[in-house]
Amino acid sequence: MLDQRLVRDNPETIAQQLGRRGKAVDLTKLQLIAQQQRDLEQQRSGLQAEGNRIGKEVGQRIKSGADPKGDEVAELRQQGNAIKQKVAVLEEEEKQLSSELKQQLLGFPNLPSEACPDGRSEDDNVEVRRWGTPRVDDGLDEHWQIAERLQLFDTERSVRIAQSRFVTLMGQGARLERGLINFMLDLHTSKGYREVLPPVLVNSASLTGSGQLPKFAEESFRCAEDDLWLTPTAEVPVTSLHRDEIIPADQLPLRYAAYSPCFRREAGSYGRDTRGLIRLHQFNKVELYWFVHPDHSDEAHKQITADAEAVLQALELPYRVLDLCTADLGFSARRTYDLEVWLPGAGAYREISSCSVCGDFQARRSSIRTKEGKATKLVHTLNGSGLAVGRTMAALLENGQQPDGSVLLPKALVPYVGRERLQPE
């Protein structure tokens, strides 16, 4: 969430930065609300100070011999009670203005970093680097064709169980998925991440704190009879691990690796990637998440990206890194590096991880702070997929396919799957 002080004192900065995202905003009304709220706060503080002074004077008069039930003390107490009534009225007005301001600010995305490249669409994303040599053989199958041949998953029976865009992994496919999850978690925990297995159901406060609500309500699945939603990403519950907390500065950074099933409606994507593992309503993911001191978030952004890249490198999967332009940034992100893995069957790079630094945006929404001496400030948060498991499987199938119809697995994964290759059973 954006800083209310910035709305009140420097709305031009917000308008300019959101303009870089392609959003035209008029902050006149919000600035007026913020100013009214501050004025009420100053009036309330002044009255409370006067009330405290009168309270002390009552005590001093009585201590000096004044009759506690006399007119002198009664008049002071009457003044104090009148002030309390005025304070109560101001507090209610201030509360209403604060609520209105907060609700409107919840709909504004994060301000992009100054280092974030400007752009109008994903075509303006900047390629930073590539790793590995893309396979460009002729006649390669796409991953869903390979999966059908090896009977790795079943989509028709999944429609019977749920609906379209769900899959049931079978046999070697289920074993490969399980092996990938364990491999990713082991790799990240070996680098110092603390493993987390969070709840799959999350409340509205958790979704709001991470930036999913109110913006993406239509993208999420909700339990109608409870204030619970199916989590769209482990970023949501991990953000709320420390909601309403003050984290001592000497404990930062906190780094978590969280596995969870993820659920998304994929609204607006119908007709795209209808076959296979790329765009499903339910998928597995290992999420990396950092809570860091504000002074160290840029350095942490490079590291969390490198940690996600390490998975692709260990699995011998060619990829490229894109610095997303302002128009392609996610709602909560200040800056994002996308990792796109090469799919030789499709002949294209496809997103497999987004590594984002969010600054204090999520921390302000979730009230997560740190303390150095007497000074308290908001922490910075970062997140990145490490990795999306289904898309990793798709990349392994396409990059490892062999002329005999089998799929050769990377050496790092063999101990987790128990075989060197997948082949017809």
C-alpha cells in the first residue's frame, strides 16, 4: 500500500510513477481526505494534551488542599469531560476518514523502482542474460504430446473429477512431480532457506496484506461459507507469517522456501495453453520469500533471482532473464526479473519464475516492521518462484526427449526419481 504521507504531501510523485505504469490517476480527492485526517489528528492530539494537563491540575489542586467535591475541582473535571467528548467525536471522524483513505489506497499498485525500465507492453521488457544452449532440433514434440505417450497424466478423467484445466498425474508423472518438489526444497534449504509448509486456505487479511485483494478477487477461488480462500501462491501465507509483528533487526534477513499447491481461475486466459501443464487452475510451486532490512533489498533481489536460476542450472535447462518494464510489472512489485525457460517442442521461451522486490508495499499492508534502537521502520519483502513445478516438468520433457520416445532426466534429479529416464511402461 502507498504511504498516506506521500498522498498528502507529494501526490505529484505518485501520479508520475503510476504514469510510468500507464495509469492516469487524479489524487485530488485522496489528498483532501489525507489532509483532513491529519488536521483531525492534530486537533485530537491538542485536545488530549489539554485533557492530560487538566487531569494533572486536578490532582495538584487536591494535593494542595482543595476539596475533591468542591466547585473548584468540579469545574476542572467538567472541562476534562467536555474535552473527552470532543476527542471521542474527532476519533470517530478520523477513523472514518482513515478507513475511506485505506480502502482507496488498497486499489493502487506499487510504485516502480527508478531502475525499472520504462515501457508500454511486454514487448519492452529488457533481456538481461541467457544461460545454456537452446535445443533447436526439427520434429520435436511438445510436452503434452510426450506426456500422453508416456501416460504421465490424465486430463479426461480430471474433467470428470473437477472440470477443465485440471490434471491428474499418474505413474511416472506423479513420481517426477514429487521428485521435483523434494529436489527444489533440498536445494534451497542447503542455501540457508527455512522450509515452510503453510495452510492452503488463507483468510482475506492475508490476501489483502500480500496485495491479492481487492484487485484479484475474481482470480481466486473462495469458500463461500467462510472467510477463507484457496491460496493462489505461497507468497500469500508466508507474507502473513509475520503480519502485525516487529522483527528485530539482528534477525534479518528471514528467508523461507515454501511448497504449496496453488489455485487460480486464470480469468481472461481461455483459449490459451489449453493442453498440458502451462496454465492450470491447480498447480504446485516452491516459493522463495525474504523479509529484509530496507537498506539491503536491492542486493537481496539479485540473490533471490540467482537462487531461482540455480534450480534451472542444476536441471540443465536453458533459460533467459528479463528485466520487466513498468507496464508489465505485477501489482505489488517495484521491480521484477522474469526467468523464462526454453521449450524446444514449442520453440519458445516461457515464464517459469518471477522474482520481485516489493519494497515496503506488502509490509505496510501487513504491518511488518523492524526495530533498531528506538527507531521502527517497515521491512522490505521479496518473492520468487523457485520454481513452478508443472512448468519445470514441461521443460524437462521437451528438453530431455529422445529419438526412441523416452525422456532423459538430468543427473541432479535421478536420485529423486529413482531412474535415469522416463519411458513407456
